Amino acid sequence: MNLKLRTLLFGSIALFAACKKDNSVEIAATNKALTELAVPASFNWQTSRDVSLSIGIDNISFDDKLHVIAVYLTDPANGGTPISKGAASIIKPFNTKISVPTTINEVYVVKTSPDGVSVTTKLALTSERVSIGLSSTNSAQTVSLAAPTPTITDPACEVSTSGSVIIVPKDKVMCYTTSSNSIVAISASTGGTLKINSNGKKVTVVSYTHTATKIIVAKGSVVEFSTPVSLGATESIINSGDLTFNSSLYLTSNSLLQNAGTFESNSIFSVAAGAAVFNTGDFDANYVASYATINGTFTNRSDAKFVGLNITSTGVFENECKLSATAFTLNGTLNNYSSFRNSNNSSIASIGELNQFSGAVFQTGTLLSMYGVIEGHGTPSLVKVLSGVTTVLPTTKVTGAIQLCGTNIRTSYLSNGAELGCDLYIPVTDCNPVLNGTAPIIQLDTDGDGIIDLQDAYPNDASKAFKNYSVNYLLGGSTIAFEDSWPSKGDYDLNDVVLNSKYMIATNANNVVVQVTADYVLKATGADYNNGAGVQFNLPAASAKVVSATAGAFLEAGQDSVVVVLFADSKKEQPTGNTVPGAILSPVKNYSIVFDITNGPVLSAFGIGTYNPFIWNNTSGMGRGYETHLYGKLPTKLADKKLFGTKDDKSVVGKYYSTAGNLPWAVELPIANFGYMNEGVDVTKGYTKFADWANSGGTAFPDWYSNPLYIVLTSIFLK
């Protein structure tokens, strides 16, 4: 506060209190000064919050080409307020970190495909980290709900054998090795683990007695079972080699078969309810006499082939790659994320559910019966019936993002976007061997950076692609209001330095930050002190190179990070403070700087916010070390660390620039036209809900600074 005006201002305040103005809100007598507040120790004094977004896309129609993701604070259909933009592909999401007012609980996300087609979804900001996958037809993709594939471990051998009769000791890992083809009998009636490493030689198992046993077939091993096997609860077979069953294999409840190599079943194959199969290799069940039966779960993440496949009412088959059968019956659930092909007959029973996800294809010769539910999720997928549908019940339901190709199908069975057609583009991939449809036309990309010109802010410059904006950019940006008496408390009129800031962050097609454009407006300097002002960025000092600057802004030397200095003496910038009603005004002053960044960070690390603005007391006897930052922000390298913990400062690591009562020396507001206080007036007197907001830890009245019902205009400097 300007000490020379203290007496005059106290008289003025008393006069204002004596007369209730028509444009004011009467302040309750219990409204305390800021220094009297009981602020929660966890309160960070933020009117904005950082939210990290991870936005993926799920549209294989464009292979791994780049889609553009744009984030808006308001509905883009009505003009929208852009905040962040970048690229994503089917293998790499767009990750960004945005700063939004705490009053904002949702954003709009627009995805534009390489063909120029855009879709919009509303995204709730439910936490500090939000992830979503977008399709080309609706708001969100549905990712696989299958359990992750268990990690295959390679336990160390505790006991070794090469004999033809293998007796597995209880709770031990026994390793079997051989240098020639061999025939063995296995006895593991007391449990334990048997690891077979045959070094390319074939091991034929003619007898297997077991309880609570785990068998591991090591990579490079060849094992053949000629005896029936029924895995009991907790038992498992883990195969990384070449494993064949010439006799039946039953998996009872809570047993596990995991194949990461080559698996072949030439007899009955049955998976009971509660049992699980994970395939990340080549799986072949080719018994002609009966169908392979899935009552439990089967997760295929590679190539699975069946002569006959029956998914029962309790069975769930998760197909994430290539699945084929020559006969197929669905009484349970098939979640198809990729490719299912059957050149012969298939049936979907009334209790059967075929769930198709984002670009998947289900192809069959004849669909003998289509009684159950076929539902599409995410982007459109294809159900293709080569020889037509034989019977359809009135209860048949085809719904969602499905294109159904076939004959003898009534449109009355289609709902919620499902349609008849055969031209859906399904590209050839490692999991889908057959092309369907025609590839979409890709829009022009002049600079060849992978971003179509329609979405490229720099269509002729491959080093840049997108513009990202700090909050309220188009309306002037944010306001930072400082007290300048650190490490002593001030009068909390928060007008000693009042500064607007806004940023445009340019990124390239890889979402790497390449340039920063920063604009500032000095609005008030209501202090006796000669204050300097700057902004610190989370960038190495050597990474920045100035492109242009105005009003004397420059990069400060001697720092280990990028620090932009705007001015060193606020009194020279504004001879009068612009905080005393009726006094002569000094013009607001504008500053700008543009700097390129070499080897810059990704946008999700750099963020889009107010960064780390600060002032320092450059008055004689103090100097550059007397920095004042927002609550919790780090000092720069040039700050005098010895000042921490002196006078009213009680800074600790993680909570710099805070008092014993957890009070700050500065606040940031996500608006440019923040009404700062008249000289000497505590901020709680001008904003009637400021105290409630602070006492609640920020949960109550988060709009205290913008809601006109909470503002006492007689306390605000109105020029």
C-alpha cells in the first residue's frame, strides 16, 4: 500500500461505509479481513486447476495416419473457446495438460479424421487426469474389457531330472531336460511346478497324474500329450514352445491355459465356467468329431483357429486379433475387436450376444439363425454374411455402429445407427487378412507433416502445426494480483502489481512445444516499492531463443530455466499506481515476447497455464533476491533462499510463499477484467464471498471474483 495515502484512504473508506450505494452489496459485519481467516492447511489458493487429458482415437480406416484433436471450453458449434489442439493416431493418443477455471467441469472435444470429417463429444472433467478414446461416429470408443494377459515368469530350477519317470516334488520347481526324443510319465500328486526344456527334441507324455500342479513348456521345447488331461482348480499349463494334445484336454473351474507359442488340440477341448485361456501365439483346435466348448473365458490376442467352436451361455470369448472357425455356435458372448471369419455355417442363439467394436469384422458363409443381439460399439464395424441368413426371429436385435451385409434381413431389426450395406472400409492388418471397401480420401497436407491443411495452423511450415491457448485468451487472459511486502504480510488489497497474462503455445505434429508467444498488460502498481516483474517457464535456460520482443521484455541471464523479465521498476512503468479513485491515471502498459524452443518438451509436460509469474522488490536495500510468487510456486535461481522462514514467511518444500496461517502473497484469476481493490481496502471487503471461498478450501463460491452479486463496487477501483 502507498503509505503516504494511508490517512486519506481510511477517511474515504469510512465515508463509503456511512452511505450505502445503490450499486453495492451490503457487507455483513462478520466479514473478516483476510489475515483473520481460518484457511485449511491443504488449500492452494487456486482459482484454476490443471487437468491432464489423454485422448485416443479408435478408427482403423486410416491406418496409423494422424487425426486432429481440438479441446474447447465452450461448445464449438456456437463459436467455442479453443484451448488445446494436437495430433493422435490409433497407436498414440493426444496428451495435453490444460488449466481451467475451477468453475468449469466439462470441455468439448472435436476429433477430425484425415478425410476432414469431424465429430464432437462433451467430456466431463471428473479428476485431475481424464482419458477417453474417440470414434468417428460417437463420443467414446469402448476398449477391451478382457483381463490383461498374465506375465509369463521363468522360475529358477530347484531340482533337475532327465529320467523317463518324472516325480515332481511338493512345492518345488523341477526342470526336465533331454538331448533326444523321449517318452515320459509324470507324477505330481503333491503339487509343484514342472518346467520342460527339451531343446527342440520331442517329449511325449503318456501318463500324467497331478494335483495343484503347474506345467511350463519352455521356448524351443516340443511336447505332446497322448493321455487325457483334466486340469483341476489352481492348475495351469503355460506354453512358450510347441505343445500338442492328441487326447482330450478339460479345463475345470479356476484352471488356466496360457499359450505364447504353438498349441494344437486334436481331440476334445473344453473350458469350464471359471476357467481361463489366454492366447498370444498360434492356437489350433482342429478336432472334427466335436466342437471346442467355451464355458469360461477365452482371450485371443493373436491367431486362434477352430474346426468347430461353441461359446455356451456362460462363455465369454474376447477376440482381439484373428479368430476363425469352420462351424460356429454362439449361445454366450463374443466380444470381437478385430476379425472373425467362418467360410461355412454360424448360428447366433436367442441368448447369444455378438459385440462388435470399432472396425471389427465378423464374416460367415451362412448365418443359419440370427436370434440374439448384434451390437456395435465405437466406430462402425462390419457383419458380413456371404450366403445369406436362413432364419431370423422377431426378437432379433441389430443395434449401434453396425453395417450388416447380407440377404433376408429386414430393416425393422436395425436400430440406433445400424444399417444395411457392404462397403465399410476395413483395411488389411496383421489381424485382418482381407480388405473390405474402399479407403477414404485423405485431405491435402501441403507441408507433409501429417496434419491436413484444414486443421494445420501452419500449413506451409512442417515445424509447426497447432496453436494452444491459455484460459480466456481471446478476452485478454488471466490476472495476477500481488502483495509486494514479502516476507512480511501486506494489507491484502492485492493491487501492488496487477498484471494480465496470456499465452499462445505452438506445437508440431508430434505435440512437441516449439514456440511460445506471451502477452502481458500492466494495469496497476499500487505500492511504494520499486517492483520488477517476470515469468519463469519450466524450460532449460539454453533452450529458448527470442524471435521478437516489445517494451523491453527480455530473457534473464544467470538463470537455469527460461525467465522472461518484463520490467525492473514498476514506478518507471506507471508513475501513478492506478489504485486511488480520482487520482491521475497512468496508461496501462503492454509487453510481448516470442521465443522459439529447441528440443522442447511435449505439450503434456509443458502445460497451458499461467506458468510461474513473480515480482521482486527492487527497492534500495532489498533487490533481485526478494521474489514474490503465487502460493506454492518455486523461486527462481536468483531468489535469496535465506529469506524463506523469516518474518511472516513460513515456506516449506511444496508450500513456498505461504504464512503460518497458510495465506498467500498473490492470487491468479482466470479473467482479464478482474476488479482489483482501491488502495488499502482488504480484498474481503470488495468480494463478499472471498472469505467463504478461502475458509472452505475453495469448494464454496468458486465464482467469488466474477459473480456481480458478490462484488462491492465501492471497494473496487473503477478508474
